[in-house]
Amino acid sequence: RAAPVVTKELPLKEGLSTTINTTAIKTVDEFAGQWDAFKFAPIRESQVSRAMTRRYFKDLDTYAESDIVVIGAGSCGLSTAYMLARARPDLKIAIIEGGVAPGGGAWLGGQLFSAMIMRKPADAFLRELGVPYEEEGNYVVVKHAAVFTSTLLSKVLSFPNVKLFNATTVEDLITRPLPNGEGVRIAGVVTNWTLVSLHHDDQSCMDPNTINAPIIVSTTGHDGPFGAFSVKRLVSMQQIEQLGGMRGLDMNTAEDAIVKRTREVVPGLIVGGMELSEVDGANRMGPTFGAMALSGVKAAEETLRVFDQ
Ligand code: AHZ
């Protein structure tokens, strides 16, 4: 006989009480010496499924119309999202990150070393976050890049008006013709699960999803398998003629240039961080992160200026 179809949550098995000893535990110190009596509060597997999926699908619904989409959750994207969410709790901010682990290249310093260097005056951003650092004169040192990235990430995710969709790739940009007929404005993003995006060459037609937003901030890093996504797409859409291409390493030139050039590149699309180095040909700075933080601060300011116009 076919198994009966379960249409509603089954009650917990009789005899499983929710008032077990360990639910009275309030602090981890109270576990000491009580392991023989230890027991988790009971659960049914479907409760776990529903607790996750209900929230995720509600978020997809809520953020299908976002106020701002940040593409890329590296050091620049996270700094941008932090400043935006702090300034405007009334705005819905979606972050789309292709990787499972947000943070981009900011989990380690140069050549996989631990320390993160920030040149002054970017130490102001560390004080804003409460990230400890050592003073070294013109620059400061965070003992491990992960302290910066994990602190920034946890603060960004704590804002109620921010949703991070990780393991999700921006595959394309939504466009609208400008009223004068010359060019387009960017009006949203086209997304897919990253694992799906990686298989367009060997599976046919796996259509994407969309998010509408009046302003997109692209911070997808310098060119590479995933990098410089939006500006490369602007070239193939003939919205900018060509890319200048990232130039060789010069810390002094590069960091100032990236912050100064952080701007709206085409209507509705602000570009920040190392993706900008590809637009008009800026030097790279290598393992120093002040420009990423301050490009994020400026990208947030530019975004709100355009948003409020
Ligand atoms: O996974 C990417 C990374 O986390 C993500 N990303 C890229 N393309 C994407 C797409 N959809 C969704 N199409 C995408 N996510 O974007 C993030 C970029 O982070 P990053 O750390 O590479 O860029 P950044 O500009 O924030 O920081 C650059 C750090 C560098 S590189 C460098 C040098 O080589 O000189 N110096 C510094 C400080």
C-alpha cells in the first residue's frame, strides 16, 4: 500500500517533553557537570526546513523590489553596504555575492599572509567598526585580515534592512532606455544560483531570476574568472566604448585614484573598489586595503546622492 501523504506537521512523538532539564540552561557555564542529563529540545525535521525556506522565500519576495543592490561582498561591497544601511534604515539593500563565503579577497593580506595594512586616513573606518589595530605612523596594521572582514560582515548582516544572497551570481543587468533615446539606465540585476551560472555551457537554457532597483553598486573586483563583471557587460552592451584595463602596481597612485574615481559610470550604476581599475585604467595597489574601505564610503555617498535626486 502507498504511504499516506503527510499534509501537515505531525505532532512530536508522545512522551517527548519540551520541558527537559537542559531547556532551563541560560549560560554555557551551567552545562558543567550535567552532561549525563544532557538532551537537546526535540524537533521535527520539517520544522527545520520550514524555518529556513519560509524566511528565504519571504526575503526573495521582499527584495524583488530593492532600493539598492550591491553586487559583490568583498571589502568594498561590504563597506558600501555598511555605510548605506547605517545612513538609511528606511532603504532595502540587497547584496548579491557569487561565492558561498562573502568577503572576497579580504580574508588574508598579501601572498596569503595574515596582517591587513590600511594607510591613513582609512584608519577612521576601523575606528567606526571598532576593529583594533597597531599604529605604525602613516599606516595601521590589523593583526589578521579576518578580524576586519568578520567584524564588518557581522555588522552589515545585523542591519534589519540588509539581505545577503550569497552563492548567487549576477548574470546580467536590467536596462531601460533613457528618455532621450541615447543609452540606457541600469534598473536592476539578473541573478542565478552560482552553481547554475557555472553550468550554462553544459546544460541548456536555465533561465535566471531578477531584482529591480533604481541604483546598483557594482564592486566585483578586478578582471578574472568572475571579476569586473558589470563594466565588462557595459562594454558588450556598448554603453562604454572599451575598458582601460588595470595597470601595474603603484600603491601611492592606485589608492587615491580608486577613491577619487568611485562614481556613477552609467546612469543607475555606481562602480567601486578594484572593478574601477578596469574602467579607465588605474594602477593596482596590491595588499593594502584603505582604498577599498574608503571607496565603499564614497560609493555609499554617491549612491544616496543619485537615489535622492
Ligand atoms: O565573488 C566575488 C567577490 O566576493 C564577487 N563577485 C564577482 N563577480 C560577481 C558577480 N555576481 C556576484 N557577477 C560577484 N558576485 O565580488 C567580490 C569582489 O571582491 P574583491 O575582494 O575581489 O574586490 P574588491 O574590489 O572589494 O577588493 C579588491 C581587493 C584588492 S585586489 C588588489 C590588487 O590586486 O592590487 N588590491 C586589493 C586591495
